[in-house]
Amino acid sequence: MQIAFLGLGTMGLPMASNLLAAGYPVQVWNRSPASAAKLAALGAQRATTPREAVAHADVLISMLADDAATRATILDAQVLAALKPGAIHLNMATISVALATELAALHQEQEIGYIAAPVLGRVNVAEAGQLNILAAGDPRTLTIVQPLLDVLGQKTWHLGERPEQANAVKLAVNFMIASAIGTMGEAVALAQGHGVDKAGFLELVTSTVFAAPVYKGYGQVIAEERFEPAGFKLVLGLKDVRLALEAAEQVNVPLPLASALRDAHIESLAHGEGHLDWAVLSRTSARRAGQA
């Protein structure tokens, strides 16, 4: 099975590396050449354009930053026309529900299989091949690419036959992560306002009533104020909260908490924190409380 991999950022690089380690032939493309060079050293073939990368691919995997990058790389560069009939596109990026729906229709017109499969997990989870994969699309097509997903993740969650369903779930989950970070930030400010040590408070809650990966992972980052290097940048968190609000509006679902979180993200951006780890959102509550 010949694989083309487009997008070798924080997540794409370890994912493509795992496919190479599993013995799959992989042709790669990335906007900045440094990441592609790293994969070439591991045995990948480098392409100079997205179309060149996909020319002989049975499966195209894309892991691009956002809607704009996905549209530019897949649609504007005419990648679909370069794929052979019967090829499959496995889109593992977090994109809007609207773009996912558009892509599904365009792939059907070109007789290209399309599976949306965004992931849960940060870079260390990707490196270990332990991602949770949120997949939706035609079940027969999903069966063909399942061996690849087994290399990349610990479990594939089948969420429906419409690709956009996977993207809706990913946005719902990321809204919940943003809510967890925002809640911890406010709770820490409350505890600190009464003279309670931040690290001790977070150790308490993440070891007892909130002993879950999101709380434990982001809680530790907040306690240590270890916002660099970013595992997931705040500016990307804002993108996902905005996309969740957009997806909710499409089906008349109010998300008042998401609206408040969007404003907190924008406030953080105004303080020049967009490049820092998503956990830096906690500083917003500290500033509002006069603690930072």
C-alpha cells in the first residue's frame, strides 16, 4: 500500500514516522522542508509539490493545521485530480464541519474515498502510536485503511457514515478541553485568593475528583507555568472553540460557555500569548483577579 503524507507538523511528523517504522512506503510533502528532510533520513521519499506526492498513492493522509491550509493544499493545489481513481483520502486534521461536508461531496465527484479521522492526543501520544482516532465515513472504505489507523492509534472510534460527524465530535471534545482549562484557571484563582498554594491545590483535585488525563496533564502545566514549548498552541485552541460555535449554530445548539471561552482566548491573544501552550489560558483568570 503506497502512502502519501501531507503535513509534517507537530503531529504529522511522528505519525508519518510510525508508518515508516511499520514498513509502509511513504512519500511526504510539507510546506517547510526541514520536517520532510527528517522523514527522508528515515526512508521516506520527498516530493516537491502535493500533486507529486499523491501521484501514485493508494492512500493519502493529510494532517494540516486548519481549514485554510487544508483548502490550499488539497483543493487549490488540485490534489484530488492527481489521485488515481479508487484512492482513499484519510483526513486526520481538525477542520470545520462545513469544510468536511464540502470535501466529502468533492471526493465523491472524483471517485475518491474519503474518511475523516481527527485524533485525540498530544505529540507524545502520537509518538507512541497511542492516539484515539475519531473516524467517520463509508464503512467499507474505513476497513481498507484500518491497518494504518492501527499503527497510529490505540483505538479507532467509528462515529458514523458521514465524514463530518467525526469532525463534529472532535470539536465537541476540544470545547470540553477548553472548558477544563478555563475551569482550572478560575478555580486556581479562587484558591489563591484565599492564600492556598496553586500547585498543592491542583495536585489535590487532579489526584481525586478530577483524576482524568486532561485535568492531570494541563493541571501540571498550569501548576508549573510551563507554557513553552507548546504541546498545542493557544491560537489553535481558539480556532477550535470558534469552529465548535460555528458547528453548533448550524444545528441551532446554543453554547454559552463556548462564547465565554472564546472571549477569554481573545483576551489571552491580546497579551501576546497565542504561541504558548493552551494551558496559558489559565493566566486570564489570574489577571482578572489581580494575581498576575
